[in-house]
Amino acid sequence: MMDFWRRFRRNRGAVVGLCILVLVLLLSATASLLFPDSPWDMAAAPFMPPGEMGMLLGSDSLGRDVAAGIAHGARISLLVGAVSTAAALLIGVTLGAIAGYAGGIVDDALMRFTEFFQTIPSFVFAILLVAIFSPSIGSIVFAIAVVSWPPVARVVRAEVLSLRSREFVQAAEVLGKAPLAILLTDVLPNALSPIIVLSSLMVATAILTESALSFLGLGDPNLMTWGFLIGAGRSVIRIAWWMSVFPGLAIFLTVLALNLVGEGLSDALNPRLARRRA
Amino acid sequence: MDLTRLPGFLAARLAKAAVVILAIVVCNFLLIHAAPGDPASVIAGQSGAADERFLAQLREQFGLDRPLHVQLWIYLKGVLTLDLGFSHRQQLPVWTLIQARLPATLLLTGTAFVFAIVTGVTLGALAARRVGRWADSLITVIALTFYATPLFWIGLMLVLVFSVWLEWLPSFGMSSVGVELHGMAVVLDVAQHLLLPALTLGLFYLAVYARLTRATMLEVADQDFVKTARAKGVPEGRVLRAHVLRNAMLPVITFAGIQAGQLVGGAILVETVFAWPGIGRLAFDALLARDYAVLLGVFFCTSVMVVAFNLVTDLLYAVVDPRVEAVG
């Protein structure tokens, strides 16, 4: 563990990313303390530039506090990112593990299925799913999970394929262990590092997708999100630049932090690869 | 590739593409039935918008009282004859609507793609020749930045800077409103309107292609056949162009194929930001009106575009890489 941390720390970008990520987590945890009023409530006169009337980042067309919106939006972004990634992992790991372990026709069929999902324009499909099942946090998480599992399935399948012919797996088979037990206790734990690296990048992509959906007006109508804030600022960008600039910066910083942490994790989990790159 | 094998290769790829398109149609069909409420109201658009008589007519037309597989067959036949349904909101067939918007989208995505691949490969090649110098680090930083920035936000920021503050370029539409132009003036006018949207869509992929080209060129430059070429006395410029770059292009082509779907998805966002009159903007308007027939049609058409693009990249790959064999 100490070793892992030492290697992670060597990647300076990853440490910066981790710091930003901790700040965003803190912001979302303390949103209700920092901004006790609902982010939907009028807090000042409309279109106040940043710094006026106590509005740190200005107010929007209905006098709502942009800073409060960003703080409350942080929760939704992180939540959607985490939950949809977890759901995508569940689908991807299951299908990838079955394909890699079963081989043959099952593998072939599952890989064709995966390929299909990689071919279709995923964002258009996500829009369609959310629109048809009506926008809510549930349908958004579902849509993001449905379009983001294929890379997981491929990575897991490749790992399982390379692990299943190894001696410790063969030994478990000879001992009469059930295939499912072998998968869960012998194979998957050894395939964990690429899955971890991939999931940090998937959370980042999920946050971007969620913001794009909300920007198009497909966000949960009851929740304040970063994408919604930018969408609301789009038509008034000529008079209130702050309405779209600050939420965008929040997305940028969070996603950048996750990407940097992902690279750091990759270095820390694959020490040989990291040294080669350096 | 041996050109005599090309027809077989082409046939295999076409068959594969046909299966994918068929699967997309089935997917659309399932979505119509999975949606909450009456499939007829999904086909018609938001429930309440269509009158009872129209819904009854739809039920009749799609055989909604018949078994599911019969309905699927009816739906399939419709789509394959380019009958993508009827937009009740706009009182026009969906295919007519899409057809009218397609050229604008092709212009936007095509320009963005060519810009991204030409600039990206050039920058990547430059970076590979100067590893570790400032230009090299700059590309890495740019790539990291664009990986993390929402596409629609880049568009808005470009509008803010170039349209609102500097007033250099128009911020919306495809041509100036209320002026009559002729000849070259029309082309210039469209080009002016195209600049910001194409830049927005292209910048992200530029960064991706630059990174990819850099990485593969460094890898290829170390290989034996390059050393052989140098030892034979092939001029350095030709070594880079004919040996290194040609091989380094292979992953770029593969990646361009994989990314085609994302490019189309990005076009929806960019067209929304810039009010570009393409199918992305059509989808956005359909979204606001909950006009599902149009949305399903857009999904189908963009998917076909991606499949067609993948077909082209597959062929291109076969032409560039002599090792690709003509097997499915």
C-alpha cells in the first residue's frame, strides 16, 4: 500500500488532480452548509455580475446564485458519474468475464454484441434513451451505463483470456472448483488494476455526458446540474458571460482531475509501464 | 493488398454493415415498444399532440393489434424503403426533414474531420521529431485540456470571444439573414459561419490525432525496416513520409473509424450551440417537442453514417496496409 502511494505520488499531475478532486468532494459535501437556501431560490437581482450583491459568481436571469448552483450541482455530477460507472462496470465485467471464460460461440456472440454498441453513435443513443424514458436521474444513469460498458467488457475479456490458461487457474479447475467461484476468487481479483484505471476515466466521461444531456434540456427537472446552468446561460451569453463560464470551469476542473488521477493510478498499478514512459 | 481479393473483402464488409443496420432498426423497434405508453403515441410524437383518428390510423398502419413479429416485419419493410415515419409536429415525413438537413451536417462534420486529421497528424509528426521540446509538451497539454472540456462549452467560449467580444465572426446560423448574395460571396458567407462550429468540433479530435500520431511515429521510427531504408540511402524526408508516416497512419485510420460515432454525437451539441441547420439541430428541436419519430429517424441515419464511414476506413486501411488479408 505504501509502495502504491509512493508510486502514485511520483506523478505530479496525479497529485494535483487528487487535490482538485478532494476539493470538489468537499464542496459537494458542504453545499447545504455553504448555501443553505435552495439553489432554485431567488437570492439577488437578476443578472448581477460576479462580486455584486454578495453574489460571488454572479446571479442568473431569475436572480439565482450561480455559486450555489455550482455547489449543489457538484453533488449531482459526482453522483451520476459514480453510479452510472458502477452500473456500467457491472454490465461490462459480467459480459467480459463470461465471454473470456466461456470462449467459443458464447464469446463470439458477446463480442459481436459489444461491437454493435461500440459502432452506434453512443451520445445520440443516450439522448434517445433519456428522451423516450423521460428525463430523470434514473433514466440518465441508465442511458450512460448502457453506452459506456463496451470498453470494460473488452478489457475484462482480454484479461480473463490471458489469466485462464495460467497455472493457478488450472490448479483451481483440477481441484474441482466451480467456474463461477474461479472467476470471482481467482481470475477477477487479478484483473483489477486495469478495471480501476478504466473506471476513473469512465467517471470523467460520465460527468461530461451528463452535462451534455442536461445542456440539451434532458436533465432531471428537479435537480440543479452544471449542464443545466450552462444551458440556461447560453441564450443570454451576450449580457451574462458568468452564467456559462463558471459552471463550465467546474466541469473542466473535475474532469481534468479525474483524468489526471487515472493516469496516476495507471502508473502506480503498472510500475513497469510507468518506468518505461518516464 | 492484392487487388483481385478486393471484391471478396468488400462483400464481407458490406454484409457486416448490413447486419449492423438491421440490428439498429430492431433496436429502434424495441425502443418504441419499451417506451412507457402506447407505441402509437410514440410513433406520432408526444401523446396529446396527435388526435385520436391519427392514432387509430397509425395502429392500423403498423398493425399494432397483430403479433409482435408481424409488427417488426412491417416496421422493417418501412425503414428499408426509407419510410422513417411521419413527424406530426412538422406535418412532414421524417425522411424529408432529414434529407433537407443532411448536407449541412455533412459539411460541418466533414470540414471538422479534415481539419482535425490534417492539423493533428502534422502537429503529431512535428512533435515526434522534437520529443521533449516545448512543442511536444504543448501538444500534451492541449490534448489533456480538450479531453476534459465539454464540447458545447468550448463552442460557447468561442462565441463569447470571437462573436461577442471581438465581433469578428457570426455566432449562429449557416448564412447571413436578410442580405442577398451571389456567387463567391455566398461561399465566403457560409465559410464565415462554418469557421467557429467546425473549429469547436475539430479541436478535440485534433488533440487526439496529434497524440496518436506522435506515439505511433516514435514506435515505428525504431523499427528495422526504417533503419534499412536509411541504410539504403533513402533521403530523410522520404523515409519519414513513405516509411514512417505511412505506417503511423494505420492506428490513426482505425481510431478515426472508432471515433466516427462520437463525431456525429458531437455534431448534435455543436449544431445546437451555433444554431447550425443540420440534423443535430433537427434532433434538438425534436427533443424540445418530444417528437420521437424524428429522434428515432435521426438515430437511424446517424448510425448509417457511422457504418458507412467505418466501411470507408476499413477499405482505406486495406489499401494503406499491404498486410491486411481479404478475410472478413
